[in-house]
Amino acid sequence: MTDSRTRFLLSEDGIPTHWVNVLPDLPGDPLPPLSPATMQPAGPDDLAAIFPMGLIEQEVSPEPLIAIPDAVRAAYKLWRPTPLFRAHRLEADLETPARIFYKYEGGSPAGSHKPNTAVAQAYENAKAGIAKLATETGAGQWGSSLAFACTLFGLECEVWMVGSSYDQKPYRRSMMQTWGATVHRSPSDRTQSGRANAEHATGSLGIAISEAVEVAAQAPDTNYALGSVLNHVLLHQTVIGQEAIAQMALAEAVPDVVIGCVGGGSNFGGIVFPFLREKLAGQRDVRFVAAEPAACPTLTRGVYRYDFGDTAGLTPLMPMYTLGHDFVPPPVHAGGLRYHGDSPVVSALVKEGLVEARAYRQNETFEAALRFARTEGIIPAPEPAHAIRAAIEEAEQAREAGEQRTILFNLCGHGHFDLAAYDAFLAGTLEDPEFSEADMEAALARLPETPAIA
Ligand SMILES: Cc1ncc(COP(=O)(O)O)c(C=O)c1O
């Protein structure tokens, strides 16, 4: 008999009590970040100018599980646990024997997975007596999430929004302002980093990060908040994977492959790490696939080196796949995936062969997004449309091979503010911007001298 169940729901008690920290599970000692001033390993003091100690401790913690503070868990109750769906209609449309499941994070107040870390970061900063958080936003999802979280914990919020997204998505700005945030188009003339990059009018995440870090480093009552890349951010997102493990058990299904899109790595780490821990412990046999844009192919074409997290070189250097910190990716609509670098942990997993990375072009990604919207109903954000593309590829391979396969992917946000991109696709005017190998080589030539990494 075919299983016709579609939604797999947990009660409030199903909100995890801990975050999963995979640092202790990884082979070897983690490579330390380097101080931008000395190029020597950065200690907690190097981070204390812009982050509260509670988050710095999470960043370097050797503990396998970290308790979620009660106030953060209470905030999670506004939208968690999130549903897990079986994509029956997409499966039928693909005529595949594969079973496709997706975890949907788009029901949060801001419309994506980003509030999972925003509330945790706002909580720790408020506890440390900080008055204001400065940040960047690409797609507008992170800025909205932090604006929402700041309003819950009584903090001010100032956001530098990447120029191309600011122009494409005016209502994301309205949303941030509704939650009380101040929003600037980046590059702006309010910071030295912005003024130095005025010729890159479309902006980039790297430039916007420099602007926000510069402001946070200069004001004692202001800290910086990052929506991706750092260990503590990925840690906070592991509520996704833990809930998904419980929901896949409800569905009596075991995933053969878990898929997420990767910008800086946070929604990917969030769904994958709880499964990865079980795989590394020999309790599970599962593959992991990271999907990224062909126009900003950090994991598939970048080099594995120490690099800055921002364009101006203000942040510590991290060991990661990078296209070069001053590489400005073409303005694809998946603004959240336009980042030159990646999470050090996700980078190390790709390097070790534990994660397979794939890159997709903008039009094939939107084709997948439309197919999903017309079968499953939800209009996906352009970022997770890359994960949908990879899931469809897996389902088609299963059909060709005549093989049962269970696929799980993270649908990390809705696309209600991305309809200009859908308009372009429907009108046949959406472009497939080219990645420039020459620009990457030029940016890589400007990387600082740092210790080589194997
Ligand atoms: C909906 C959505 N998905 C994915 C991303 C990429 O970030 P990450 O790789 O940290 O999940 C973003 C970033 O803004 C986003 O808004």
C-alpha cells in the first residue's frame, strides 16, 4: 500500500533542547581563525570587540551538545517545530520511484531559517548589555530576521543591504523598517569601506560586512551579528536537522541523501550536521549534497585557503574555500548565495569528501523552482531553488536507474519577496551571468600571505 501521508508535524515539546556541535566529531584539530592584524591564531580577545562572550564561547566550544537558553526556546515557539512534507505531487510529476521529503523553514516570521540564529544572537547580546546590532544582508532574509529578533529582545538594529538586493527587493527593506531597523544601501557613503568600494554599485556581501563590522568596531555599545559562516551560526541552525530526524522517523523513512543550498553554509549545516554526527558514529549511511550558483561557485571552483570574511579585510581570516575576498560575484537573484567564501566546517567537509558540491545556473534553478511551485504549491526563495534543482536531479537519476531512493532537502525560505526574479524568468529575460575565472584569479592574487593548509 502506498503511504499517502503528506505533513509530518511535531508538538511544541519537539523543539530541541540542545544545539548539535559537530566540532568535536571532525577528524583532527580545527584550524584556528587568524587575527587580521598579526596573521597569528586569533583568540577570544580578537573577537570580543564585536561579539559577546556567550557567542565566542559557543564558537570554540568542544562540547558535543549546547543547551538552548529558555528565552531562545520560548522565542522558537513562535514558529517551531517547522513542518516536514512528503512531495507526493512533485514525485508524480517526475514519474520517479524516489521519495522526496522537504523540511520547510519558510513559515518563520521573516520567511526563512535565519531567525533560528537571529534570536539566539540577539539574546546573547542583550544579556551582555549591548544596545545595538549592526549587520549586512544579501537577500534581505538575514536583515529581516535580525530586525525581528532585535525587536523581541529590545535592541536597536542597523542593516547594510547589498545594493543589487536593495534595488530588487524594496519590500524587504519595508519589512526591516516595520520591525524598527534602520537600513542603508551598500556600498554607502557612511563608512570608509563603503566609500572605498563606490565603483562596485551592485555591492556584495563582502562589502556590506565590512561596513557593518567597521561601525560595530568603533562603538562600544554596538556589536556585529553575522547570519552565516561562523561556527555558532551553524550550531544554532541544527534545530532543523534534529527535528527532521524525528519527523523522518514519523514518516518511517531513512534519507539516502540530504541536500541544502550553500551561501555561507548555515541552512546546509543546520539540516546536515545532526545526520552527519550519526554517520560519523557509524549509525547511518547517507550522502550529503551542497548546491550553489554557477555564477558564484565557491565550493566547486574556489581555492582552499585562509581568507578574510569581508572585502576590506577587517574580519579574522578563516580556512575555507574562497573566490578571493574582493571578488564581486555577478548580481544573481539568489542574493544569499553571492558570497566569496564559506563556512570553515562545510569547507573542511567538502575537502574531506564527506560532502559533494554541485553548481547550477540561474535559469535551470528557476525552472526547478517553477516546477516545485506548480506541484507542491510553495513558491521557493531563489536560494533553496538550488537545493530543489539538486533534489530533482537525484530523483531523475533514481528513475533512470529504476531505483528506490529517499531524498531529503531543506526548503529554507519562501520567495514572496523575490517575484521580480520570477517575473524575469516568466518573461524569458532572466540571464545566466557568467562566472569570471579571470576575476577570481585576480582576486586570489591579492590574498594575503598566510600559512598553507593541507
Ligand atoms: C533563504 C536563504 N537561503 C539561503 C541563504 C544562504 O545562507 P546560508 O548558506 O547561510 O544558509 C540565505 C542567505 O541570505 C537565504 O536568505
